[in-house]
Amino acid sequence: MISQLVHVDGLSDISQFWEIHEAQLTFFYSSLVLSVYMLLSWNQKTNKKRHAWVFLLPVIGLSTIYIGIANVEPDIYDQMDNLKRYGAFGIVYSQAQKSLSMMPKNYSASITTSFPVPSAQKTVTAPLPNIVLVLLESTIDPSHLKKITANPYPTPFFEKIKEKAVYGRLTVPGGTANAEYEVLTSLPLKSLPTIRVPFMEINRSTPSLPSFFSSFDYNCFAYHMGTQKFYNRDVVFKTMGIKKYYTRENYPDKKICVKRFYHDSTMFNSIYAKLQESKKPVFAHALTLIPHHPYDEEHAEFAFTINSPNSNAENKRLANYFSRLRHTQNDLAEFITKLDTLPRRTLVLMYSDHLPPLLSIRDEGENSLFYLLYDTKRQLKTGKNADLATYELATLLLQAADFPLRGIDAILAEENNTKKLQLIHFDMLYGEQYLQGLYK
């Protein structure tokens, strides 16, 4: 736990020291005063009153720390802000509390005997395919909406590509970072329900899909037109084996699409260039941005007529949402058309992360989240596939790419695996990672 804390982004930077929560500074100063005083008065006649006041200072400091951390509610977006608000002790307290409260009974190194041992050597047939994950921000399949219709149809590309892809309905945990966490780790959040956003808990090497592909000499990258530190991704992706994380800070020529959101095409162009130049196979994890809320800002690049029983204001928001959805799907369509020209086989796994925060869609959009797996060399049996959860998508991808399945994939396929997954999840996130062999 302490080693995790030391590697929290920014904590080791001395310039950040004075921004740590004042409770820590109170404790530091009171302890320093006590130590100096005891040294100076070591051989002097004891003055009970003076000693009583000095000993009171650490008590005040510790009490201040307790008040400051007793109700720690970490910021789910910015880990450095957690340090500024709660300090190092606050984060340690929060981690320790979770570790103790969630630790399974009889947790020890002996748990490895309860799980299948992965084979010593795993081989794959060359040439290895490129792998591209595309998280589709707030993206739905409009064909599942009954009370809402839009003219023209918002996502014709997704309907067209279904004919050439494996697709199905998707169950998600809620939240962008949580969806990508489940895909990358194959761990369902429901197995540790007290966690809000796992990305805010990770500060150590974490077995994952990119770390698995790295072991096969893949170049692993991540892309997003958001900021580096959002959801602690700049830290998390490094721990998962991602070589480089490209964000808006890396693109001087980026252009605004709507308000503070930049074009997804900038990201897709960057990924395509990387795939073209790389001599090794590439694993790319990409997150789209344009369909993100709010939808009050007008985005009339694509005009939609909305028919629904909702208010005019809600219909305007729906029109803005569908316009942004069309924008991203057009960028994605152009990207996939380019991928078809690459000599190396490329698998593109596209998946929804959550419903858009529009009440009209949330009322009837439960079945509108989806995944699509596209193969540029058409080697997959296409058509409708089983309904899946985000934590099951990695297994689907490995099977499609003809990779050997991992121990974690075998456990996901078991019935009544709830207790096993809870144990694995705790071990990976808070424990000693005895079971990391399940990811190899």
C-alpha cells in the first residue's frame, strides 16, 4: 500500500509538498516541536506544565488528521486533488479501510492452489493482427428506441457495418472509466461493489489486456481527445503496460468541434499513422469524445427532425446529441475505410460505455448499448452474437484473434464464479497479486 502511495502522480514532486492537506502539516510541526523540545530539555529538571503543553500539540495534530480523513470521499476524476484535499494520510486511511473491509476470509498465498495454473509456453501464429479498441462515448443503437425517432436515421454506418461484423447487446457497469476498466482487466465491478472508480485506486503494475499483448511484443498505445490526468489515466495506463498515452496536449493542430470538445478525427488519424509506420503489431485503446454531454449547446452540423412525446427543449437536446453521434460515426467510418487498406489484419472492437444523460433516452434505452467486432480481412463468422458484459469483451477479442485464452478467461466461462472473481479482484487491486499468472 505504501509503495502504491509513493507512486501516486505528483506526490514525489517536492513542489507539491506544501499543497498537502494542512492536517498533515499540523502533525508534522507538532511532532517536530516535541522532538526538539525533548532534546533540549533532556538533562534539565522536568517542568511538568511545559511538558504537558508540548505533549498536547501532537494530540491536537492527530485529532485534526482524524477529522480531516474520517469522511474521505476521494475525487473520482483527479487523484492529485485527493492529495491536496486529504493528504497522504487520508489516502492511506482510505486504502487501508477498503483493504480491511473487503479482504476475503483466509486470504493468503495459498489461494493460488484454487485456480488453474497457466501453461508455461503459449504460442500464436504469425503474422499477429493489430488490435484497436474503440470506446464509443455515450453511444446507443437508435433502432432500439420506440418512442423517439429521428429523421434521417442517426447512425447509418453502424447499421451497415453490422453486415460485416460480430455484434450484440452490451451490459455496462456505468461510467466511461468503469467500462474501459472492465474491458482492460476482465474484472466485473460487481465483484467489489464498494469501489466507485477503480482507476482512482490503481498505482501499481496491473495485469491487463495491454500487458498481455505486450508480452507478445505488441506496441501498446492509448488515445483520447481529453486531458492526460482525467480519471488518473496517465498513471493507470502506464501501470497496465501502455507505452504512450496521446491526448489533446499532444496535438497542436487540433480543432474544436463543439465548445470544449475536439474532433475525434484527430485521434483516428493519429492511430492510423501509427499503424502505418509500426513494424510491430499495435494494440490501440481509443476513447471517442464528441457525443459527450452537455447537449444544450447547438450542434447543427447535421440536421435532425425529432418525433417524440417529449418537450421541445428535450427534442432540441436530442437533435444536438444525434448530430454529434453522426459526427463521430462518420469519423469512425473514414477510419475503418483506411484500416481496410493496411496489409496487416486489424481487429476493431467498438463498444458503448453508457447511455447519454438524457431522460428521454434513459427511459427506454436499456437495450440500446452494443458492441461490434470488425475484421479487416473478413476472417470472422459475422452476425448477431450473444449478449455480453464489458468484462467479457476481452475473451471475445482473444478468440477472434486466435490467441490462447488466459486463466481469467476460463474462470469467466465458469458458472457460479462469483466468489472466485471477488477473490481475484481483491488480489489484483488491493492484495499481493498472487494470481497475476491468470493474465498470462
